Amino acid sequence: MPDPQAATIRHILTTYRTIATVGFSDRDRTKAPYYVPAYLKGQGYIVIPVNARLETGLGRPAYPSLRDVPEPVEVVQLYVAGRRLAAAVDDAITIGAKAVWMSLGIVDEAAAERARAAGLLVVMDRCMMVEHKYMD
């Protein structure tokens, strides 16, 4: 059975280069909110950490929210859930992002529909690092 997200995943990974990671954390470098953005940075993507508790991450300034990021963001990578996820998707729409990517285990159909209605591409329940590594 074909993967319904495959074309969207390929488009995002091959077209966009600037990723804001909401929920980025360097507290435990063995966890995905650190090592996935670090991997993407190593692959040439511009990764912007978004976490109100950090001043820097991956050698860049960290920002308390998407709305505080001073440069254009193409992809919003999400490592948050619940109300924080819905608010982050709304912020992604507000700042003019092109896509939202909800990491493994994160699914929010209502937020995804809002994003799609605003013209954003949406990926849910997938790991950007895994998808990048196995993209043919």
C-alpha cells in the first residue's frame, strides 16, 4: 500500500532548508528533540531552536516562540503535544511557514486541518531524520 504522506515528505525535505524546531532541547542529547535537529543541521539545513528555557542551541540563538524568530521559517518541526501543539500550529500559520512536521507519536487532525486550510503542507507521526536518511 502506498504511503499517503510520501510525496509531501519528499517535497518538504528537498525544497525547504529553514526549519524551526519547537520543543528543541539539549537537556538530554540522546532524545529526539536534540539529535534529530542536530542531524538535520549536519545535513545542511538551517535549524532554529524554539524553547523559552534556552538562550542558544546548536550554536544559534534560541527563541521563546515561533513569533519571536526574526527570519523566515519554511518548516516548523514540532516536539510538543496537547494545547502547546495546537498553539504552535497556529503560530506556524501566522508566521507564514510552508509546512508543519509533527514528530513520531504526534497526531492532531484538527490542527492539521487548520494548517492545510491555510495552505501549509502537513506531516504527522513521522521522524524527519529517518525520512531524510531513507529518502530514495
